[in-house]
Amino acid sequence: MTDAYDGSHGLDGSFAADEPRRIGGSVGPVGSLEGSAAATDGGLLDDVRAWFARYVHTMHDSDLDLLTLWTVHTHVVSDLYTTPRLLLDSPVPGSGKTTVLEHLGHLALDPVQAASLSSSALLTRMLADRMRTVLIDEADRSLDPKLDGTAELLAILNSGYKRGGTRPVLTPDKDKGWVAQEMPTFSPVAMAGNNPNLPDDTRSRIIRVLLLPDLEGNVEESDWELIEADAEALKQRIEVWAEYNREEVGGQRPPLPAGVIGRAKERWSPLKRIAVVAGGRWPEIVDELAQADLEQLKQDKEDGMVIDKPAVVLLKHLAIIWGDEPFVATRELVDRLIAHDAEMWGEYSAFGKPLTAQRFGRMLATSYSINSTRQGDSPRGYFRAKLLPVWRRMGITPPERTDGADGTVEPTAEPAPLWGVNPNSDRRAS
């Protein structure tokens, strides 16, 4: 295994008391800025990764890169726009989650253990003083939705994901009363738990590291009595690198792989900025991590692990069951939806009864500001043209249509099996 301090420590991995510590090729006291070679410290990220590889056994080797980048990013987070939440996840106890938090506690910026905080207001007040790294252990318990106060704590974690995030907190005033004060919540957060039940809006801000038990003993025990001094030396190297490079990191706008947009871009952009400034293989590593994250999300959706809200499912199903008609009556659309997916829209749906025209209309109006109308004397219904821009904006592509020999537009699929309508009947929308 690669040594964390190749060439600069003794055989036992420790520093001699009177030995000058080498920082990126420049010999001087830890934390000094002796020339650009000391401050840029080209081998820093490799050494941080080697440190994690020595004491942490991740399921995927690339997660050691992720832990490295995330740790360094905490020291320049005030110069970034977003800070991805880190989830140390495992299906079972004893997988090293707490161990990783301990190492983050020694290497990350000004850490605070938040699992035992008595209130979300206390956390907010702690963040108001200065930038800190919030470490939450046993997130499956401390962030349990059933517990009082969890919603407020999650709101702080969500709002603090982006620069400028704040939460109102009641503070005492000079007249012995209370006044609402907006306090900042922007801070890096790492959570550890056994498959914690986190809401979708929190998960969309998360980068996940999977940990499983190290039954083969691949890593060393974290004996802090012996390694704490080395951890402190490594942290000081990170601090020196961050102080020298923070302006360049903050000024970066590096590209990310195609498809890494929106919330995914917000998660990976901070780490890509670190990687570009560090140079070497690191920019490519971030691109690979981001692409793997994108592919994992796609697979999760295909496996039904990511469940769309009913209004989103409705929009997708409408794109499937809508024919070429420019206008379709509401009742007809409801019948087609039930025939297409009875489990979702029929009598035995999770809602407990079949989809009605009223609920259908309410979902479209509330979610997409699309209301029913009339075409001449016909029953109320919807124009397909109203759905098209919403489908495009939501990334939903209606079934392709091809021109027939006579120039007309024909559906690519037979409507009868899809909609459950007998093609020989003269049933009309009503």
C-alpha cells in the first residue's frame, strides 16, 4: 500500500521531533508558505488518498478519490457556490462509517459532531460564528423522519447546500424578548448511517460512499494515540494548499461530462474545481465519478428504486397514450390512463379508487398550470399543444410519429391495445 508520506517520515510512519517536514518539495515547518512549491504541493491529493487507503476500506476503490476531494473541498468551501453532502452508507453496522467520520474529524475544516445536538437552532448558531464541517453519525437514527425536529434539521442541511442559505432563528433581544434573525447555514456536511431514510430533496444533494465490513483486514486500525500527530501534519498541509489556491479554485468554471447538469452539476462542480487546480489525473477522476453517478441514477430508475411523484408519472403516461389528436376530452384521457396502467390509475391503485376527471384536472393544474378547455361544443378536455412544451421541459419525449404515404401523421403504435378501445366501435370522446 502506498505510504501517505513517502520520503518524509520514519520507518514507523511517524515524524522525528526535530525533523523538518517536507511540503511539496520544500523543506520548512508545517503550515509555512516557503515559496510556491510548498504552497501548491502537487502531491497533496495523492497523499490524502493514501492516508484514507491506509485506514479506510471502501466498496469501490474510486470512493477513496471521492473522500480525498471532499475532504480538501471543506477547506475552500467559502470560495465555492455549492457543497455536496457526503453520505457514508452501509446496510449493516461495523462497516467503518464511524471510522471515516473520525478521519474527517481530523482532516476536514473545523469539524463539529452534530448527532448529539439537542436542537436545530443550536446547529444554526454554531454555523453563524464561522464555517464548520458538520459530521452526523447514525443518520438512520438522528435523521429519522419520525423524530421531532428532524424536518427542521433536514431543512438546515438542504438550505446550507448552496451559498447564501439561511434559516430564521429566534434570538433574545435587549428587552428580554425574542427577535427572528436570519443565520447562515452554508457548510459542508457528512452523514453516516445504515441506509438512512432520507427524503428525495436531501438525496438529490448527496454523493454516496458505500462501505461494507472489512472481514479480511485490508486496512490498518486507526489508533489515534499513534497516528494523531501525522493526521495533524497532513491537515496542516491541506490548510496551506487551500490558503494558497482558494482564489484559483473559486475562479474555476471547468466543464463536466455531458448529461451532468442541474443538481448533478451542483454536486460535482466543487470537486472538479479542486481537481483542475490540483492537476495530474484528478480532473479525469472527477469526470469518471460524475459519469458513474449519472449511470447509477439511470439504473436506479430502471429498477424502480427512484419513484416519480404521481404528477410526473401522469405526464409520462399522457405522452404514451396521447394519439395524434390535437384535442382529447378529459374523460377519454382518464379512460386511456386506466387502461394503460390499472395499477397506477385504476380501482386498486394506491389512491384507493380509480382516477377521476376532477383529480386528473387538479394534478395538471396544480403541477403544470394546465387547465381544461372546450373545442367548440365538445366536452371539456385538453389541447396537445399545451402539453408539448411541458413534455420537452421535463425531458419527456412523446412517441415518435412518421408521415404516412398520403402525407398524414400516424402513430407508431396501435392505439387499441394501448388504450383498451375497440377499433371497430364508433366510440367518441365524451
